Amino acid sequence: MRNIVLSILVVALLLAGGIGGTFATWSDSETSADNYIETGSLDLVVNGADDAPWGAGVPTKVKVECLIPEKLVGPFEVELWNAGQDCMPNATAYLHIKDVCCANVPPKTGSGYADPTTGDLKPEPELVAEYGGKVDCTTVPGVGVIGDDCTLPEYIYMWVTDEQDNIIAQGYMADVVDFELSLGDLQPCHAKIFYFWFMLDQPSEEDFDLNYIPNPGQPGYDAMKYAKFNDWPSWGLMKDKTGFNMEFDLVLWDP
């Protein structure tokens, strides 16, 4: 028993003196210096400009003052530039048609007739289409107010094409409002040019379930007399205006 106690005391003294066990007696340290973390940048530039207040503001790109049915207008050029860094190659550009508003545009000559509901001055053919009247010698009912009640975008078809004339996106303006249209990848330090085209549809009687003017092939049709009147409901789109903003986004997706 005495020998066991002495053995325990010896071990305890050795441990207390730093002898034995798993304590390190040799060591070495190295330091990695000048480490840092720097974030990258993503910056979309439209026609060389950024929005105010940090930039001069992106200029108006689409100005059409005399759109008529079935006439294609354009191209209106927009250049998108990815001013971001090369470490961010997975950026996609998007287009949104936003803040659409519509209005009646009074005839510039000061002529015209008062809309019976709003008092706005309108050309006589527009009032005939909207409220009814004479089309040639035929009395027709109105199809209702169209255009200045913000239905004009329902009749304006738009295309977005690239420099190779490929169609990137298309649709009626009313269908793409607040809808995201992808314009494809936009690589860093590269530009893409897009072209915008617009055309006004020509609504016909049949679009409103009417048939007062004979169509080609129908009994009583006279090309000289009726061809120019067959789509009289389209008169309701005279002197109407739609304003809108085009928002371009550049989004970095997970690489």
C-alpha cells in the first residue's frame, strides 16, 4: 500500500513539473499578410447615360407623332452597355414597359367637336366610331370610346430586334406592361444594340361583332364604295396618345 501511494505522488510531481503528458515543446508560426476582400461592380448604361441624379438621365428613345394603321414605324435604337467587371459574366438584361398612361390629343388646328361625355375636342370620324353616326350612307352604332381610355396599347404591336434582325421580343403593348422581357446575356465591357418597332392595328367591324359594311365577297360589296370604309371602327383611335416608360434592368444570376 505504501508503494502505491509513493508511485502516485511521483507521477503527480512529474506532471506538475511539466514532465510527461502531451504538452508541446516545439512550435512554429507563419503569417499570411495583405489579405483583403473587394466586391465587384455591376453597372448598366443606356445609350451612354445613367439615371439622374448620378448621371445625366437616359433620354427619350421613342417619339411617334403620327402613327397610322398598318404602318410600321422604327427603328428606334437603344444601346445597352455592361460597365461592370469581368468577374461577373452571368448578367442578363431585361426590359419592362411601365407607367403607361393615355390621353386624348385635341386636333392641332383647333377644329373638332366636343366629346359628349368629356367635352374633349375630337375629329368627327373619331366621334362617329365611338358614338355612332354615318359611314358613307350607312348609319352605324358606336363601338364605345377606345384609345384615349387607355385601350390604345391593345392595338399597338411592338417588336424588339437585335443587330442581326433577330426578333428578341414581341407582343401588344398592353400584354407586356409590367411584364419582364428578357433581352439576353450582356457580357461585361460589351454593348448590345436593340431596335424597337411599332405598328397600329386596324380594328374592323367584326372585332366588335358588327357587320354594316359588306366585306369582299359578300352580297352588295362594291370595292370602290366600301373598301375604304370597312374598318371604320379604327377611326376611334384617331388623335389618341399613350405614354410609357421603358425600364432596363441588368441582373446578376448565380454563377
